Amino acid sequence: MGQIASTTGIRGATGVAPDAGPAREPRSRWRPVILAVTCLLIAGFGSASSGLLLMRLSAQESALHAQARDTNELRVRIAALNAKITSDPDWVSIASATELAVVTIETAGGLGSGWVVRSDAFGGDVVTNFHVIAEALEAGDAEVRVRQADRSFPGTITIADRANDLALVRVAVPLQALKTATTRPQLGAPVMVVGSPLGLAGTVSVGVVSGHRSVGGSDYIQFSAPISPGNSGGPVVDRDGRVVAVASAKFEGDGVEGLSLAIPIQNVCTLLPVCTHP
């Protein structure tokens, strides 16, 4: 008779496990590494791009600073040129406006210069130095000869101040008068002298105020414009054509140049109360 085999009685049989579906693939260890490298590359590229951008911005900023510096330097140079143009006196115009108010005063023994300080319908008053008219006074003559351009007319000495080396001459002819300054010129201020050195009427020379001096107990303005015999009594005018002093003397000697002296107009106006201010 045959045997029926029992499924439970087979040795070594453990049974069959249920179907668990398809097996999972092993997780890759390279993925995080790849992602990290990618992030580093992106970060590095971003940093490099930022650095490049900063370098470009820095270069542009430097260029802008250089342009601004050049522009400022140009503005400074232009301002300096404008200041020079506006600060340089127009001596041509001043000489033209002044010459008709400056005269030559002649005596029997010499000559000097003078300028009209006041004028009216009846004539004018001319300021000069005492030493210009001293010889006429010593000869007992109160009359001098006054020349202006191509005209000549008599003048009468009305004030003679030996101590302060000033005099006033009256002419019966209306002449153009000069304005007088109200303050002393500063050191370095430009000035022009008008007069008749050696009888050469209408001669001008320019210079600057170089000092304020007391010489022999008298008050003077020192200036660098050259003067010669015949300039005495002539006006020293500023950039506006106003009289700041009366040319009176100069230092002489070997190697001495440009050391001229003039009586301040404030002293003149105090002693001769005929000044005309602007």
C-alpha cells in the first residue's frame, strides 16, 4: 500500500515566506558628496562673481575719484585765473583818467609835479610838495607857472607848510580833480605814480606798497615804483585811481633801487582840508 507524505513531516523544511515585493537598491553614498561639491562650486562661483563685481565697482569708483580730483584742480586753476584777471589793475584806463588832473609846476630854478585836489567853476587847488615851490617863496614870489598838457597858466601859492613838506597852489582855470582814498593802502597793494620826472609830463610808473616808515620823524609810505627828480608832488594812486599819497623823496646810493617815499593822503587831508573823497 502506498504512503502519503505529510507536508509537515519533511525534514529541514521551514516553510515558504510571503512575497515582500521587489528588493530596494542600496542607497548611494556619493549623492551627498556630489551635492556638497555642487554647493561648493556654486558658492565659489558666487564668491568669485561678487569679487569680480567688487573689483569692477572699486575700479569705477577710483576712476570717478580721479575725475573728480582733476575737475576740482581745473576749477581751482580757473578760479585763480579769474582772480588774477579781476585783481590786476587796469593801469591803462587809470592813467588815462588821471593824466588830466596832474600838472607840472615850474619855478625860476626848477620844476616838480602836482595834482588837482579840488575844482570849481572859478578854478582849482593843486597839491604839491613844499620843496617844489620853496625857491619861489624864498625869492619873495608867490607865483608859479602851472602846465597841463599843452596849456600853461599862472598859479598862486596859498598854503606853504615847510615842516610837513606840503603846499597848495590855486589856479584860475577849472581842472579835473582826483578823488582821495579814505584809508591807507595795505602792504603789497599795487600803486601807480604820475608826474613829470625831469620835466617829462604825464610819465607813469607802477609798483607796490612796500612799507610804512617813519623817516626823520615824518610819516611816509614806502613804495617800489621808481621816481626821479620832477616827480615830487605828484599823486600816488591805487587801483581805483584814488590818491593814496604824494610822491616826495627816494633813497639814493649804489645798488639802491625802488625805495621811494610818499606822504600819506590822510596827513595831506588833515593839513590841507580840501580833499574830495569818493
